[in-house]
Amino acid sequence: MEELQLSINGMSCGHCVSMVKQTLAALPGVQVDNVDIGVATVTYDASLESAEKIASAVSDAGYPAHVR
């Protein structure tokens, strides 16, 4: 398992935090450790997901994200 921190733009409220948590939790092999406005920390199985795919999933949900 590897740890990943994402910087996330476009988040401004609790609803945004909830949406990002749901998006991350839906990915196989991803465990959500923490999500706050502008940042998320997850632990993930690199054999199931890549850091880039995780960031892309959050971006696709409407919150532009990149690996810290």
C-alpha cells in the first residue's frame, strides 16, 4: 500500500468534501484517509490504481486534482 496526497482545486464547502470522498472511495484498492477543502490523503494498492488515475477520477468529478 502506498500513500498519496492530492491538491484539489474548486472545493469550497462540505458538499465538495463529501463528493470527493465518495469519488475516491469508489475506486478499487483506494482507502480514503482524509479529505479537507483543497487536499486529500489516501492509501492505495498500486497494483489496482495509479496515482495519476486517482487524480484523474477526482478531476473527472469536477474538482481539478494533481499529485502533491
